[in-house]
Amino acid sequence: MTAYDGVLNILKPPGMTSHDVVAAVRRLFPGTKAGHTGTLDPWAAGVLPVCLGRATRLSRFITEEWKEYLTWARLGVVTDSGDTFGRLLNRRDAAGITAAKVEKTLEGFVGRRWQVPPMTSALKKDGQPLYALARRGIEVEREPRPVEIAGLGLLAAEGLGGPRPQVLLKVVCSKGTYIRTLVADIGAALGCGATVAFLLRTAVGAFHQRDALTMEEVGQAVRSGRSAAVVVGMDRVLRAFPRVEVREGAVRAVAAGAVLYPAGVRSAPAGLAPGQVVCLCGPVGLLAVAETAWEDGSAGGRTV
């Protein structure tokens, strides 16, 4: 039985949960540890990186990467879940909404902001997922969470001025951003309300839709003896992170998980931001994956 270390760039279809995808991967790669890098709603589609073997220890870092989405937002409709699968709460007049007004409104959402998670999210309150509470008709107070919208643009508009107007948005955002909440907030700012009609995740960091494989394609590769061809190897995964060279005297400590301080750095890319994920490398290769610290430029190693 062959063990695999790397990432499968899966194109999740609508109707399949992220857990379903991981379970299917485990059946195709028996004996290999597997885990996804961030839940995608069952009704949504798109990129879902699944880590295999040693790469599961990188999942927390891949999860931190920027996400890109395409979403159709239905204007004039408000639901309890923030998508068209939820219970209709309100219909509002959206006849006066123009593409120019949408574009102007979107400008105000770019940057850092606070977002209240929806009751349909998997976040837990007193040990219970919010969505489980919502199914029982229970709504609880949620703490706002910081998110960042790096890019937000209008790609297309349909039916503006008509009974079922909708707009296609491209979103580039940080981990933890809820597109349903973003769309609902945009709808509120427009004065007509809005809800998500379709959601496609097009990228998670270096993993893009154009390179993603369906579960059927992965299954065919495995059955034909080409499993290795569909697994993105550790070397390619780690290429996405800046490389920091460690001085010889600090190699052993860093490999054991110690913090790397500036005195132990032989070379590093210019302009590393606090909290940025980096690869710590010695003479023989990778020692650890780390996050740069806020205070002094040090890097806390996390061995992979």
C-alpha cells in the first residue's frame, strides 16, 4: 500500500459536503491520512484542497491563504440563511438599482471590516454548531469577527430594473469571510437587500479552479494506476511560501520546533510581513514551516 504526501486540488460539486469529499478521498487512498483545508457549503461549488499524509500538517497554513469567489447575488430578496435555499423573510423593490450604484457601493466594502457570522455557519456556541441551533429555531448572539476584503468587483448584471435582478461579483478575501453575510450587507447598503443565488470558490492560495480535478477524474486516475499524477507534491505546495535560510548553528534547534530569532537567519526575502507563513530551510532542505512574529521579526517554527 502506497502512502502519499501532498495535496489534491478537488473541484467540489454542489450537493456534496466537504466531509463527503474527504471520505471519498480516503476510500481512494486507503491507509493515507486526509483532511480538507476549510469547509465549503454543501450547495456551493469550487476549489477544496485536500491534504494527504504529511501534508495534513500544512493544512492550517493553506487555510490561512487568500480565497477567491464568484457569486451571483439576487437583489431585492432577504432570507434567513443568506442564500436562496433559506426561508424568505422579505422582498424589496430593487427597480432603482443600477450597475453604477452597485459599483459605488462595493467600493465601501474593500478593506478590513467586522463581520457577524451567520447562524447557518459551523462556528460553535457552548459546544454546539450554530447551524444546529438554527435548525431548532434558536438564534444566539454572535461576536463580530475581523475579516479583510482585498478585492470586490462587479463582473456582470442581469435583469436590472426587472422583477429578478442579480449581479455577478468577484470577491478576494481573507480566511473566515462569509460570502452570504457580505452579500447581505451589500444588499442592506443598496437599500434593497440581497441573497446568494450561486457560489463558486475559484481559488485558495496557489490552488486554482483551472487546475482542479473532479472526484470522477481523481477516481479514474487511481483506478488506472496514475495516483501520483493527481497529487500536488510537497515541494510544489511549499513553493507558495517564502524561503528563509537558517544559519548552521540554529538548524538543530529549529528542526526541533524552537523559535528562530533574527540572529539565526542567514538570508530572508525583503518585506516579510508580520504573521506571514515561511519555510525555514537548512543546508539539507526544509526544517520547519513557521509564522513570522509581530514583535521582533522572529519566526516560530512548526515542524512538518
